[in-house]
Amino acid sequence: MKKKLTFIGLGILVVFLLLLGTYKLMNSRTYQVFGGLTDKVETNEKVVALTFDDGPSENVNQILPLLDKYDAKATFFLIGNEIENYPEEAGKIAEAGHQIGNHTYAHKRMVFKSPSFIKTEIEKTDKLIRNSGYKGEIDVRPPNGKKILGLPYYLNKNDRDTITWNLEPDSYYTSASDKVKYVKENIKPGSIILLHPMYDDTGKELQAIEEILRELTNEGYTFVTVNELQEL
């Protein structure tokens, strides 16, 4: 009986460790089993990549002038079905010379999905991004940064990069001042900053973007696209 209980206990422990490992792999911002992943770039140059997830939405019309004001380039990880809803805004992003990345078509968590589902989500969105007028390399950012095996395998097979981030002020703070303080205290050359301004109707996220642009510009930083950052 004692031996049987020991085996049961070991079995439970193994299952727990497997589940824990899967959870950590799914949420890792710095590692995946297949292919290349970039959460930041090691460089001595004072350059950073400002990235925006989701959308496009009408807020693009407020974001682009802010970027232009500070001569900044950014990377927009857009959702396919939102490009269909706001094709004009997607076109404006491309026309302004910013990078457009793929944030899947329906913004579903890309874990425990079939190969055909993954292929459709990425390739359908790629086509919409091209239709916007964007001609550069299309990097991919998984919704909520979650991935295990299927998506990294597909991207690696197609010579595509997974882009995550190393600074995420929205995950910790709600006020613009706190977000800016967090970025200033943690910024390093080669950082990739994640923000979510597309569905904000309070103006707080736009305020945070402008203050981050102003503060880091004053500290001598230049804002580049993810592709430009990777080329350093």
C-alpha cells in the first residue's frame, strides 16, 4: 500500500511539473522551443522600439501625429479583423512609414490550436497587411504573448520572427504618470516597449505615449521600428 501511494505521489508530482513547465513556456517573453524570439536587442546605441498592440482603430489618427512630432517610428501589431473594420487607418500607418506586424486575425490565444487554424490566422492577416500598402517584413506577436509549440513551429518553418517585449507598463499601472515613471526607471538601449492605445477612450494612454516620447527623447533616445532595432 505504501509503495502504491509513493507511485501515485510521484505521478502527481510529474503531472504538476509538466503543467508548470507548459505554463511557463506559454507565458515566456524570452524563450520558445522553435525559431527566433526577440524581446529586446543588446546594443550600446540609445535606440528603443515603441510597439502598439491591437487595432487599428480611430485612435490611429491621434497616435500618428504624436509620433511625427517626435520624429519617431513605431511598430503596430494589428489584428486582421480590425484591419477589415478600419482599412483607412491601417493604410495611414503604412503611408507614414511605420512597421506593421501580425497580431493574428481574431486575437485568439495561439495555444492548443491546430496547424490549419494557425496557418489561417497568420496568412489571412498577412494578406490584409499587404493590402494596406505595407511592403516591409511582417513580424508576428502572439495575442497576450502566449505560445507553446504550434505557432513557433509554423513561424520557424516559414522563417518568421516572434516579437515579444521587455517593458510592459500597462500590465502594472493605470495612470500615465506611473507608466512613464516605470519606463524611465527600466529603460535600456535596445528595449521593446509594449502599449495598448487602440481602445482607450480616456486619453490616458495617449498621454502616456506622448510623455514617454518626450522624456526618452530628452534623454537622447531615438525611436525605431522593431525591424530597424534587429538590424543593429
